[in-house]
Amino acid sequence: MFEANSQNQLLSPSQNPLEPPLQHSPEPPREQPRQGRGGLRTGAIIGLILLLIVVFVIGGFAGWVYAGTKSSSSGSTLNATALDTQRESVAAKVKPTIVEVYVTLAKGAALGSGVIVDSRGYIVTNNHVVSGATTIQVILSNGTKEPAQLAGADAAFDLAVLKIAVPKGGLSVATLGDSTQLKVGQEVLVIGNPLGITQTVTNGIVSVLKRSVSEGQGGPTIQNAIQTDAPINPGNSGGALVDLQGHVVGIPTLTAIDPEFNTPANGVGFAIPVNRVKTILPQFIQTGSSS
């Protein structure tokens, strides 16, 4: 808020009577010259005009500031609402392409996520989700269960491709983006089945690009990983890292571990660039292996 202090002094002509002529009888006191009263009124009018100008300018400026603040606030609200709507639209578009991957092992079972990447029934997931599996089952977003076969695996990048029979009605297929176009600070969503809770969506940003990370001691090192602060919990592995255009830009794979407590570190997760998926997918479909 701005304050204006205006001090206007209204000056009138001198009130001293004119001296009488020498040796003449004193003249009666003269009336205040009209010019003096006119000057007083003129000064008052000028002062009033100046005051009105000051008030008008301050009022107009304050109104402009208020209007600008209100406009900025309204713009921020509209932008936030538009962003929420965009997230909802992306989630609705991508969720039907995300599946649960349930595997049985020699000892126990495991659960992860997968992304339908081809209408012929090909699904991308993490290699560590299906490694050592005796059976693999895929659960589609509508609850349909389909047995799956391993079409190929790329242990160096922790990727695997599964194949299922195409159900009646077909499959919803994800759109693969271009991970080389990602920017640090860009918003992304993670969609998967953390802790077995299906169709879960979380959001965050791209924290770092081209990160090299390893899967524990002696594990393979994944090159050019995408680091994000979007939560990646057990069960999210093999799901989708998605931009706000609804394009899959990565496959979530790892969460950093806090060495002090041996628990997942909040806000430090990693995804495999989708461009690697685009490279190996045709090879797996044709030969069952990648080069």
C-alpha cells in the first residue's frame, strides 16, 4: 500500500494597511483588495486540484496494483487447475496400458508392473521382476488374467519383454516418447502397482539426466538413467514414467537405499530411458534377444 503525504500552504496577500500620505489626514482603512480574496480562492482551488490529482493518481495506482494482483492470482489458479486437468487426462489415457506382472519363483512369488507397447501382445517390464520366474501371469487393467511368456531380456539395462495372447476386444497400447527430449525440472508421472495397489499414479519432476546407477553390490550398472523425485515403490518396477503429453519416457526400475537405515530414500528413484526400449523391442520381437 502506498501513502502520500501532501502539505499545501495557502498564502494570502499581506494584511498591513497602506501608510497614509504625509501631512494629510489619515485615510480610512481600505478594504482588503479583491485581488487578495481572489488569490486566496485561486490558491485553494489549486490546492484542491493538486489534492484531487494526488488522490486520483494514488487511487488509480492502487487500483492498478490490486487489479494486477487479482489478475495474477486468478492466472495462477487457472494455471494450477489446468495442470491438474492435464494430469488427470494423462492418467486416464495411460492407465489402461499398465498391467500387473505376477510371477512365481522356486521360493515364493513376486509382483511388478508392465507396459503394453505393441498391439500384438508385447509388454515391457524390468528383467529383475521376471528373472528366475517359473510362471508369469499378466493382469490387465480390466482385471483379465493372461499367462505370459518371456520374449527376451536385456539384463544390462534391466529390461524384459513379455508376450501374451491378444484378448477379445484388443489391447490398449502406450505411446512411446523420446527420452532425449526430457529436460531437468520437467514434470512427470509414475504409473504402476506399488505394493500391489493397482493403477497408482504419483507425480514429480526429472531431477537428473544420464545418471549411472548400479543394482546393489556386483549388480549391473545402468547407463543414462533418468533420476526423478516421483515416488517409485516396490511393485512400481516395470511401470511407466510418463510426460504430460501422455508419452512413456522411461521404465521405473530402482529406488535409492539409505545406507544408514537400509530403507528406500524418499525422492530418489531411477528409470530406464524409453529410447532403449525402442531399440531392443524390434529385436526381441524378431529374434528374442538384443544386440
